[in-house]
Amino acid sequence: MFRFFRPCLSLFAGFVLSLELSAATPVIIIDPGHGGSSTAGSLSSRSNSSPNNATSPGGLKEKDLTLEFSKILHDEILRQASGKGTRVGVLLTRQDDWNLNFIERAEIANRPDTACVISIHFNADGGGNAKGSLALISARERNANYAADEAFGKALAEACNAGVRQFLPSSRSRGVITDGHLHGGLGSNFFFQMAKHKEIRSVPKCFLEVEFIDNPAVEKALLKSGREEKFRVISRSIAEFLVDWVESGGR
Ligand SMILES: [Zn+2]
């Protein structure tokens, strides 16, 4: 289906600009995972994005939470960059409840000024007891950028979890895991599509799994009352890391 969709890039000063921008401004790509009501892409072309994976005990869907969280994170990055005078752009791959296949997500991320690619997700383990934030990266055997991805993912998961712990003190950062277990050892189709683009092959890329939303304790602590403000506090912690990372020459 044709979409009237053109991603808009926002700069720290709050302007929304077209995609043409000075290459001197690093751009953080925020990808809200999932979306819409049907699978986008196909397994055979390794482009399939499921509409939703995790659901909370009360019925909150991961695809809605990823979008809500990503919009707040977008605003927090720009707010902090503005305060510190750091030049940075933020680009969301989707801004509404639609799904994009992984080819489309990779094409949006494929820019000469991309500094990093972060796909936002919420986790579930099926047991309802797990807690913690983690980053998922492409496995070493397929990833020339493994060391940088690992360092970036670890710091990102820790920054996220520092925010989460304000509301759920028993949560911990689980650090970094790799995609080696996915698709029979082939790894994530998201990273497979991203790796096709030379421009972004050497920038840090990861999934950030904010928390396990099938855990009733996580749902109660984070997702019910005051969710927007809680997401803002968590996003502030992530944005502090990201803006410092860009400022220190992350790319
Ligand atoms: Zn997900």
C-alpha cells in the first residue's frame, strides 16, 4: 500500500527540516518497533516486521508503547541538545500506527549523517517474571562493528535502566545480547537489511528493549498511572547519554 509518508528530521533548535541537511550535523535514528495491524515485508525477503510482539497483562501493546516512548525520547534529545548547544538531529522512522518493513526502515536510516540507529522495543519472556533493560546487537561473526556496537549498547541499556530504576528499584541492566539465536542462527532481519547500506555499516546499531512488559510488576510500576512522565524521566536519562556521546565525537 502506498503511504503518504516522508520522515521529517528535527534539529535541536526545534525546527523541522527536510531531509537535505548539512552533513556536519549528526543524526540519531529512532525506530519505533512494530506498528499497524499486519506484517510488513516477508520472511523470504528477510524484511518482515511483525505488527506487535509483546503485550502487557492489561492489554497494552508493545507497538503503541514503542511509538509513545520514541516521540518522548525524540523531544528529550532535542531539549538536552538545545541546552548544551550540541548540534544533533533526530529522525523517527514512523510517526503513527503503521508498520514499515525492514527494507523501508533501513532506507530511512541510510544517510551520510547518521550517527547511530536505535530501534525501540519492549520485551516479554512469556513467564511474566523477568525484569531489566537490554540492548540487542548483531552477532560478532556478521558484524565488523561489533566492539563499537557492544560498547554503545551497554551504555545505552545502562542509561535506560537508570531511568527505569527510579520507578522500579529492583530492575537491573542486563547489558548486551546478540542476535545469534534468531532465525536459526542467521540473526535479525533488521540488521541484515541495515548491513546492505555502506553509509551506515560502521555506525552503532541496536535494539533497545526498555523493560519486560509481560511482568505485572513492570506494568504497575511503569505503564499505568503517569506513564508519559515516567517515559520522560527514562528518556531524559537516555538522552543525556546520547547527547554526551554525540558531543564527544560519537561519530
Ligand atoms: Zn519488539
